[in-house]
Amino acid sequence: MSIAVLRLIGFILGIFLITLAVSMVIPMFTLVVYDRSDDLSAFLWSSLITFVCGLALIIRGRPEVAQLRPRDMYLLTTASWVVVCAFAALPMVLIHHISYTDAFFETMSGITTTGSTILTGLDTASPGLLIWRSMLHWLGGIGFIGMAVAILPLLRVGGMRLFQTESSDWSEKVTPRSHVAAKYILVLYLGLTGVSALALWVAGMTPFEAINHAMSFISTGGFSTSDASLAHWPQPAIHWISVVVMILGSLPFTLYVATLRGNRSALLKDHQVRGFIGFLVITWLLLGTWLCFNSDYGWWEAFRIVAVNVTSVVTTTGLALGDYTLWGSFAVLLFFYLTFVGGCSGSTAGGLKIFRFQVASSLLVGSLKQLIHPRAVIRKKYNGHPIDEDIARSLLTFSFFFTITIGGIALGLALIGLDWTTALSGAATAVCNVGPGLGTIIGPAGNFSTLPDAAKWLLTIGMLLGRLEILTVLVLLTPVFWRY
């Protein structure tokens, strides 16, 4: 890789670090408002260190001769997440005096919108730290939307070419230029966050709690300001608002832009959106009815509790309304399956994404028809796009390595000494960016603080791999990538 390209990547990383340093002003302002000056120095020093390092990367200026090729974007994308996490962890070390392993785990969980945590005592934690965790979700969410819309289709990762955008040869142009689309998406993201915070405030949260959870919901992150998660607020209105906002964060943001620009049916006609909403509603009804007959809850109460927990897991948000692992083996196994589903492409949600299940179903139906009519020419389409061999191969490759990655991390966790439930669910929740796992240790009523450091680093790698769609990171490990 040429020096000019590395300089350009460093320049871009420097811009990210300076942006991160400036973002630390918000928790500093929060600490001043809440008169918690004892934690102010932690953010001040962290911001200064981050700013100086970012400035050192950009001080030589942007190399004019260098241009990033698609293969260079793999390195830039992975390096961006790792470098930002490395510096974003500094305030947690200085405030909580925790190990850098714990801080990096918490930060990676935040910026990948996973929501797994090693922190306890959140109800009395520093307001600066709480708002910083939520901001990591928020920044990671908008960052992933940008990557899913602009970079992944260009890199032909995991069938994402079905959702090409302007910045990667948009097949269905939403706006004339990609930077205009980016502005629309950012304004939408800000607007949805603000409206969500206002709704949660009206429903019963304090303004501070509402802002934190609005950022957590819209980014499908999962960090809360209470150890009890959503169970801390008994108001049904808060629960239903959380369901709506989590769903909004899991829908394609490019379709929001299309809707704003006059295509009123963009969301309603999209196969992915209809499949996602339909899947949620059917799961709510089935599991809600089952819980009603197998507990003391009335049907509507059971339906509400199920709606919150199912939506949280499917959208990979990870907030919990009670411990659903106490509902019985059927519910536990179902929630484990739901861990893999995910939201829509171009959203903040993780997981396999609903479109991959739909494309796989389309390919299966096509293959069955081909068996019945061997000489027929059967054209496979999804959402109006032809499913060519390149897309099918990309999707198959991604799905294979997605499964292998979870299996490999689970084996590694078992080797470290974790029980099989913790190992398997921990690997799945990390790679799918969901948050809570299963069992008494990392289930919705527990956290990841008691895990060995080796397990935390392994899960951190899993979060990064899952957020960046596996192949974007794995390609860097191949010798051929570094050959020119």
C-alpha cells in the first residue's frame, strides 16, 4: 500500500478524532449543569489527547495525488471503528478507574450499537459518563447508516449491492447528489432523536433520561441510565414509545429520504420493510398469546411486555423489560433465534438483516421451481432487483462466514472456561450486535463485568466483525490484500 494512500487514510482518521474530541464538550457541559466538576477533568484530558492526536494526523494536509480505491475502503472502514474506540475509551478509564480492557469493551459495545455492558450502579453514575455512552451509540448509529448506504454496496459485501446508493452508483436515485442525501439522513436522524426524546419526556422520563434513551433507541443501541433497563419505568406509554422508536431506527433511512422528497409510498411498498413489520407483528401475537396462557399476565399486558422485548432483540437494541429468560425454555430458545434476525439494510440495526432471509427464500423457491421445470428460465428478483450470481454468491459467502464467526468465538469462549450457554449466546449477541445474552451471567438481568479479560477481547472482536459485516474485516487478514 502506497505511502500517499496511508497518508490519506491517516488524514481522514484525524478528522474523525477531532470530531470525537469536540463531541466530548457535550458531556463536559452536562457535568457543569449537574455540578459534577469532579469528573470534568477526565473528559477535558481525554478531549485534549484525542484532539492533539487527530491534529498530528491532519497537520501535513490531504495528499492531492492519492485516491482511495474500493480495496482501500476496507482498511479505512475497519481502522475508523478501532481508532475511534481506542480514544473514546479514555474518559471511562479516568472516571471509573477501570482497566483499559473494560473501557475498550464498553466503548466498542457503544459505538457498534451492541449495548453489552460491564458497568453497574448506573442509577447513580456520573451524568457525563451516561451521556457519553449514549452519544457513542448515536454516533455509531449514524456512522453505520453512512457505511451501509455508501460503502458496503460499493464493496459488494454480503449482497449489499441490492441497495446501491448514489455514492456507489445508485440504481434508484433518491437525490441528485450523494452529499445531499447525507444531509437529509443526518437531519432525519437528528429530528427523530429530538421527537423521540420529547415523547419520552412527556410519557414520564426526566429530560436527561429521555435524551439518553432517545439516542439509544434510534441507534438501536441498548445502553440505559438504569441497571434495571426499561423495567425501571413502569409507564406503558414509555414502553410503546420505545417500540415505535426502535422500529423507526430499524427501517432504511434512504426510504425516509425518498418519502420526504415526494415518494409517499416508498416505505409501504418496500418488500424489506413489509417483511420486517410483518415478522414483528406475527411474533408479538404468537409469543404474547403463549405468555398469556403460561403466566399470570392478562393478554394485553403480556402483549405489551412481549412487544418490547421482541422488538428490542429483533432490532438488536437489547434493552429489556424484565428477565425473559425466566419465561421457560420455549421463550429462551425463541429469543435466541430472534437474536440473528436484525432490522433492515441501511438502518442502524445489526444482525443478519431481514432482506437476507427474504432473498434466501426467493432463491429457495426458484430452485424448487427449477427442479420441477428443469428447462424453464426462472428469473429471480427481490424488490424489483434481479438476483444475479454475484449477489447470490456474496450473500452465501457472508452467511457462511457469519455462522463460522459465531461458532469460532463460541468455541474460544468455551476454551477460556465459560459454560456453553454463556459462550454460545455471548458469541451470537456480540456478532449480531444485540447486547444481552442468555443465562445467569450475561442474560438480560446480568452483565459482562465478571467475564475474564480474554473473553471480553474476544467478544469485542465479535462486535467489530458483526458491525462491519464480517468480510470487510476478514479481507484485511488475507496476504493478497497487501500485495499491489
